[in-house]
Amino acid sequence: MSKKKKPSKTREAYKFIEAHSNEFSVNNMCQVLGVARAGYYAWLTDPISDHAQEDARLLKLIRASFIASHGIYGAPRILHDLRERGETCSKHRVARLMLLERIAYTSVSE
């Protein structure tokens, strides 16, 4: 079970605009909520950010490495495995993803 991160205020505004687009004009709601109209329309076609998609892809690799180690590897060793595969990410990102998904990890303060 993952701990869900709260969506940004901009994404919440986009969801509000989508839900109320039959009642009010999109242009007016964007102005009132302080978001870009172009950003809203871009969000409609691709609501998941590139960073979130990359996190999901990395998480699959992290889980595979963790399972292959029989649940022994922590964030530093999993980072090493990812780098051996040619992935580029920071130790803090690996630790954050492991923490959010409640995958056991060890401290990365090396």
C-alpha cells in the first residue's frame, strides 16, 4: 500500500476546472484560480507529469532489485544496481521512492 502524495494546487485547480467546465467558462476559471489556460488543456491530454511517470518506471526497477536481493538490499545497494543498468538517478530519489512505497531501506547518508 503506497502513501499517496497530495496533488499540487495547480493540479487541484485543473481538476476543479474540469469538474465545473459545464457551469463556467474555462477562461474565467483559469483567471480566478491563477492558472494558465494552456496548462489546463495540456493537463487534459496528459494528466500525469513526466516526473511521476519516471518515478513509476524507476519504482519497477527498484522493486525488481529488492526482490532479486530477497529483501536484503537497501537504498545504497539498489542505487548501485540501478547505476550498473545505466540508470541515472540520485540516492535520495531511490530512498524517497522506497520510503513512499514502504519498501525497507537503510540510511543513505554516506
